[in-house]
Amino acid sequence: MTAPDEPATRHRLDGLEPDNLLAFLALLGLLRALEAESRDSLRPRAAWDVEHPPLRPVLHLARPLTQTEVAEAAAAGVARLAAAHEFGGRADLDHPRPDARDLLKAAAASPETRQRADLLTALMSDAAVKDAKDPATAPVDPTPLCLLFGQGHQHFLDRLASVPRTEVPPPRGRGKKAVAVSAADCLAEALFKPWHRDDPTFSFRWDPAEDVRYALMPGDPTDPAYKGGTQHGANRLAAIGIAALTLAPEPRAGRVRPAILGGRSDARGFSFAWPVWREPATLAAIRALLGHPGLRTPAALAHLGVDHVLVARRISVGKFMNFTRARAEER
């Protein structure tokens, strides 16, 4: 195992559990952030350490960095990419079709707005809208990863704008014992250490740990003493990572619906699948695997170095939605 202060070209990401959707999105966000900050010099890639349990991803770099330097580069990349997370004060992902079309066309009009185009095309398409009396002005049908629609005052776009820009959580602890962390420290905790979820910051309900059944809690869920926290660094990276999952309109069940890389809807609802691959792969290569038509076919991607595929399902608990822990796709 590489020491935290030892420069290396391989870093095992012990914080990113393989069956956690939030962790996988954070991995995509890490690669996006490092590419945005130092693509040519670092050439970041990722693979899975299948031979050394517990299963974790490994970051591969073209030149050696310490864990601190990795986190600092990632923090700089997140700050750069967060500039695209501007939604004009809109709280929810419910743009009317004409507004969505205008936003997408404007983002695609110039190479200088590529990052914004990537983000918007991962969130919506003007070709996939909800049922309405007037389809011409119907609101978009958002990415299936959008779990927040205002229930419990939780708003998806509001959080997607604020979380990447919130560099650090509030100091941890009380009074003189409170400890402040830097943006790089926060990301390093998410990447290299087991998660403690100590931060009172916003999240997106992508972490299976957020599936809290209130009837089983020992106290009032609105009481801060019982309310669970988040892993802020992981949510910052995941908010950046979602832009890698491009959305496209798909004819299904008599209407046009949104489909994303890795996603599938069937009689059991929506699920998201991601591969566990053995050899270092760039973000572009990972996106290609996610979009491969044989992603969920047993052993179909073995020739591409894929060991197995994990699938997380979207579930509803009352008015809230969550994702389950991922399970290996049955062979």
C-alpha cells in the first residue's frame, strides 16, 4: 500500500466502495476533474484491483503524485468544472420543452461551452418530455438519476449548483474542538479513507446509506442528534461526474423517454449498471463500456477486460427515492 506522503503513479481508492452508486459517480467525477486540471501531464485512468480484496478502484497516473497532490489537483478541477453548474436560479429539473431546447442549443453553439454542453445533455433532452396536454410546452422528463423533485424541500438543480461550489463542509465538532478541513482534505477523505458521513451538507440520495426507514430509527428523524450526515467530498465529485452520463431520447412504451449510459428501465423499474474492469481505462473508455449493448449480458465484455457488472436499482420509500446497494449481474 502506498503511503499518503509517497509519490506514486498508482493510488488505491479505499474510500470508493464498489457497490455504492455515489462512489462510482465520484470515480467518474475524479477522472473528469483531473482531466480538466492536468489532462496532458497526468493522463488519469482507473481500473479495479480485482486480485486484492476488498475490491476497490485504483487511480493510474502518468507521473507520480502523493495522495495530497491528487486531492489538490482534483479540487482545482472540480472548481473549474463547477462554473458550468449555473441554472439561472431554477430549483428543479422541470424546464419546459422550449426552454430546454434553447439552453441545449446555446451550450452546443461553441466549443468554449463544451463542459456546460456535457452537463446539460446529461440532465435532459427536449425530445423526451413528460405527459401533458400540450407536448410543445411540456416539461422535460429528467435524467433517471434525478431523485429530488421538491419533496421534503429537496431540489435537484439547487443542490447540483451549490454542492460543487461548496468547497468545504462546516467545521466538525463543537466549540474550541471544532476542526476545519480544506477542499483537498475533504476530497482525500472521500477517496482514500472509509467514509464516516459526518458532514451536514446537501446530497443527492445516491448513497444507499441515505435510505433511512424512519420507523426503525430510535428517535425523531428531524432531530439533529439522529439525522444522518453526508460525505461531502464524495457528493462534490459525484455532482461533477454525472456529466459523463449522457442522456438520449429513447422510444419506449408508446412515448419518448430519457435513457442514460449504463441505465435501463424494465418491469421492475430503473436500474443503473457499471462494469468492474481490470485494465486502466480513460474516462472515454469507461463511457464506451457503459454504452456497450452487451453491458448486462453475462461475459459479453470479458474480451474487454470486464470481470463482472454491478447493478443498483432505484427504489421508492414513501415520497422519497433512493438507490440500493449494487449487486453483481447474474451470469
